[in-house]
Amino acid sequence: MQQQTEQSVITIEQRKKIRVSGVDSVDAFSDSSIALTVEGRKLRITGSQLKIIAFSKESGNFAAMGEIDGIRYGARGKAVSRLFR
């Protein structure tokens, strides 16, 4: 029996649009921050004028628009990586 592993993909288009697959939930959001859970790990998107444009709990697909300044991807609540410093 072969075990299938989950895979998530994050795509950022010109710092204006972000798409994420494998999203379990949207935990919090405002125009400057969006907090997600992606396959059991925390992901925080920061910026300005952020708006969620799509989220499907069934497929795990998420999309948002705005001025994206940073992303923090954590391991069980601890931030381990930061982009766009």
C-alpha cells in the first residue's frame, strides 16, 4: 500500500495576486493580513488592500488580491520562513 502525501502550491503574480492550494481554513483576515492553515501549518500573508477573491474548502484552493508585502510560513505555529522582507 502506497501512502500519498499532500502537496501545496503558492503562486504570486507580480505581488498583486496570490493563489494557494491545499488550504484547510481561513483563520483570520483584514485588509493588511490574511491568516491561513495550509495542510496543518500556518501561513500569514501581509500587505495592503488585501481582499479574498476565492476560497473553496472542498478543493482547498484560495486566491487573494492586493499589494502583497510578505509571507510567513510556519511549522505548527512557529514562523520558519519569510519572503519579501
